[in-house]
Amino acid sequence: MSKREPIYKVIFLNQGQVYEMYAKQIFQSDLWGFLEVEEFVFGERSQLVVDPSEEKLKAQFDGVVRSFVPMHSIVRIDEVERLGTPKISEARGMGNVMPFPMPMPDK
């Protein structure tokens, strides 16, 4: 039995929007305070129903090899069994919520 390659659902905040993306590789970056997300996964183009939100994400991340997401923007990361639909939605109810300030590392 071959072991399946894991797929991760990454939910993060970006400019007042919630991004829900799927990727094959996630790890802590050498850049302090960032998470690296690689090998984004999108649904097959053979589907009859086209989701405009997913198409917007495909266009936005076309040609992107790796994204560096700030740690404080991450909402949640899940390892999932199957691919869902990537999407962008408005971040509601977060009008006056700010991330907790992180101290600068000592050298």
C-alpha cells in the first residue's frame, strides 16, 4: 500500500479577507515570523461548475512558486484527506481585533 501525499488546508488573513487555500508543502521559513506555503493545489478544470472565487485565486497565484505568510496572519492549518474548494471571503466581525504584538528576537 502506498502512502498518500498529504494535502494541507491553510486559512489566513490578508488585507481584510480570509483566504482558504490548499497546498502540498508547508514549513517554517528562514525569514523570521513567516510560514512558507508551496505547491498550491486547485480543483480540476474539467468540472462543469466554475467557482469565480477559485478562478480569482488561480489567477492571483498563477506562477507563484512559494508564498511567505506572516505567522500572525495564520488562522488555522489542517491536514485533510481530500481537496476542497479554495476561496476568498470577507473577514467579518474583526473590525477592532488586532494581532497580539510579537517581541523582536534578541541577536
